Amino acid sequence: MQSCHVAFAGNPNAGKTTLFNNVTGSRQHVGNYPGITVERKEGRLIHQETELNIVDLPGCYSLTAYTQEELVARQVLVEERPELVVNVVDATKLERHLYLTIQFMELGAPILLALNMMDDVRNKGMSIDLKKLAKGMGCPVVGTVARSGEGKPELLDRIIEAAEDQSTWQPLQISYGPDIDPVLETLITAIEQHQFLTQRYPSRWLAIKYLEDDEQIIEQGRKENPSIADELNSIVENLRDHCAKTLNSFPEAIIADYRYGFIHSLLKRGIVTYPEDVERMD
Ligand code: GDP
Ligand code: MG
């Protein structure tokens, strides 16, 4: 029988565990990640003659190296390379939750968006155009209500479909504007030229992590090749000075602003409709 490794991931309180329990039932196993207190929850099921091995990742808001949960999430994605990441999001809070989605995509993870809490969406009188969202994000989207099991059959079908057909993935690449983009390109060129950490991570993601001053990546970089690490650090320092002097800002903040800007302009294009929008159209 074919088998497939799938990770459930997303912000805390998106309904990941509820969906995970609903999908895997009692076929679960709880352990720990080595050396830390974060729980590792795994479960499995068989659907369409494929065994799905699912890991429920700890909830996180970002993929920086600030918390154990974030580090575990990205470590699983990088080292275990699940065939599919089911990114469970609270559909009533798309603007906030897609921030993490963008980071999964930049890490090169194949994503299926499970838009959970669709009951709350309806109760609030909102509506979401799933097809338009799928097109805008470049990944499949399924609506679910984890509590009731609504959307589960479609979700399982789409998981199999998406995991089998990796060719349709379009990695998302968003612009970080005129101050950051050219520096990103310079970093990427240096990273690729020296194949610096590229066995494990996509080069663009590494470049972004350098700009975000990511402790874990910078530490790994120093061990891998100190002279390249110095070269990258000095490029980043120059940008830092430039941002401070001319924008009164810093790269991490600008990167976050552009991510939210991307999401905001995407959602504005008729993807989410609020009750007040409908009244206005009448
Ligand atoms: P996690 O932190 O992502 O694992 O989220 P949980 O599965 O613990 O769910 C957080 C809360 O949302 C719980 O109170 C769930 O009962 C509730 N919840 C989960 N899915 C749904 C849903 O589809 N609709 C509604 N209304 N509530 C949900
Ligand atoms: Mg949970």
C-alpha cells in the first residue's frame, strides 16, 4: 500500500487538534520531541488505499526561531519533508492566519489550506470565495468545520490528490519592496554560488532568514562556512544601516509589512465578503 506523510500545521486555536482527532479517530500516538517538552502527536488512517501518516505540529504564529514550537514546526518541515502540509486556518481570521501560510510556502512546503470554522464564517454573515483564494495563494483550498466533521470527505480526497500531484505546486514568491529585494538577490547569489546550507533550505528562504536575524540559521551558517557567513552578515549590516537611516525602520519590520500588505491586497479582491459589504451593494 502507498503511504504518505502529512503534517497538520497552523496558528494556535485554528482547530488543528480537533481536525486531527476527527480525521484520525483513535489511531493516535503521543510522544515528545527529543530534549524538549513539546508534545509530538501522530495518527494514521487509510483513505483511497493510501496510508496517511499525520503529525499534528505545535501551533505557532511565525516560523522564526523565537519559540520551541516554531523551531519544532520548521525542523519537522525541513528534516522530515512531509509530502503535504495541511495548513489549518481560522477562516474568520484569514488576514492574520495567512501570515504563517506565506512562511510555509517560502520554506517550499507543499500546502493545502484547510479553511476551518466555516460555521463561524456563516454565522457572522461573511462569505469566502474558496476558488479565488486558491488561485491567489496558488494552492488547493478546502472549507471545513472540524467540530462537526463537515468537509472531511473532501479534505481527505484533496489530501490524496495534492500529495500525489506535486507538479501543480507554485511556490509563492512575494516582493519585499525596493529596499529589500535587491539585497535579497545579492544574498541569494552568494548563497547559491557557495551552496551555503542549500542542501537543507531553499536559498531565498535562507536569505530572508539572514535579513530577519534568525539566530538558528546564523549559528548554522557560522559552523558551515565562517567566511561566507561573514560576507552575508556584512551585506545585512549595510542594509540595516540603510533602513535605520532612510526609513527609520529595520528589515524584519519591513518584511512583516510586505507580508501583511500581500495578504491584505489579495483578500480585498473579492475573496472575503462581510455583511456590511452586501448591504452596501444593495
Ligand atoms: P488548535 O490549537 O489549532 O489545536 O485548536 P483546537 O483544535 O484545540 O481548537 C480550538 C477551539 O476551537 C476549540 O474550542 C474547538 O472546539 C474549536 N473549534 C475547532 N474547530 C472548530 C470549528 O470548525 N468551528 C467552531 N465553531 N469551533 C471549532
Ligand atoms: Mg492543538
